Amino acid sequence: MKKFLKIKAGFTMIELLIVIAVLGVLATAVLSAINPIEQINRGRDTGSRSDSEQLLSAFDRYYTTQELYPWQDTADDAADLDLRIVNSAWKETGGNEGVLEKLSAGGTAEIKESFVNRLDKLDDRYKLHVHYTDSPGNSAYVCFEARSGSFKTEALTRCETNCAGLPSDLDVSACDLICDADFPKICLP
């Protein structure tokens, strides 16, 4: 009579522990390679850049139709803005109507009311800032604080050699505020 040997299929406890350890090492390597915090910050910076572009476009469209910026009462109003924080409390110089209200559905409808509400609800770290010096040929700038490593590098590269990389019509007084080594800002256009 032949004896049949039963072979048990499966893994030993040692083999399972080795596989779990290898998976743990691989997971750690992958997480350190993609750096999720950096990815989140880069996503927020990209969103801030998009919001800045949208707000800047709204300023340009408003200027095209009204021949003044929404924070000016008249075309001769020299309303300089030194990195003014954009929020719902932002009022025009000398007036009662808010700048964002002028741009939204309550005014010329250059931006949507939902965009204004979203800007207002942003954490202070992600607020947009507007810089404008009323001089011939100067532009309005919308700035945001860079949070990710790649955006900080971009901002600080523009700030090298006493702000020489910043646009020539950007007021020199803003250089210290824009080129803060810990919290540099990217300004558009």
C-alpha cells in the first residue's frame, strides 16, 4: 500500500513577517519620494496662482471699461496699494462700496460672487495681496505667499541681487515685503 503524503500549502510566520517588513520599507521609500506635504503645498500654490490670474484679469477688464481701477474714485485718484490684503472688508479709497463688490455680481460682474466668498474664507496664509503704485506705466500686481519648495525657489530667484529680478514697474518699497526669505511672495503679472 502506498502512503500518500499531504503537503500543506501556506506561508510560515517568519515568511509573513519578512514580507510585511519589506512592504513597510517600500511604503516609507515611496512616501518620502513623493512628500505629500510638499504636494499639498504645491497644489495650494497653483490654486493661488490661478486665483491671482483671475483677479488680475478682473482688474484689467474693469479698467478697460471704467478707465480706472476699482479702488479709485476717479482716474486722477492716486490710490497706492502696498500689498493690500484681498478680503470682503477691502473698501475702496474714500468710498463706501467694496472693491470686490464692484467686481462681482453687485457691480460689473467681472468675477462671480462665489469667487469673492471663497477669497474671503481663505486662511490668512493663503490670502491674496494687491500692489499698485500710481505712476505712469505702472501695473497692478496680485501677489501670494509661496508655500511649496518649488514656488519659494521661483520667488527667491526673482528676489536675488536686491530685487533685480522683479519687474521694473514694481515699486521698490515693496521689495522687502515681497522678498521675505521665510515667506517670499510671487507677484503676477
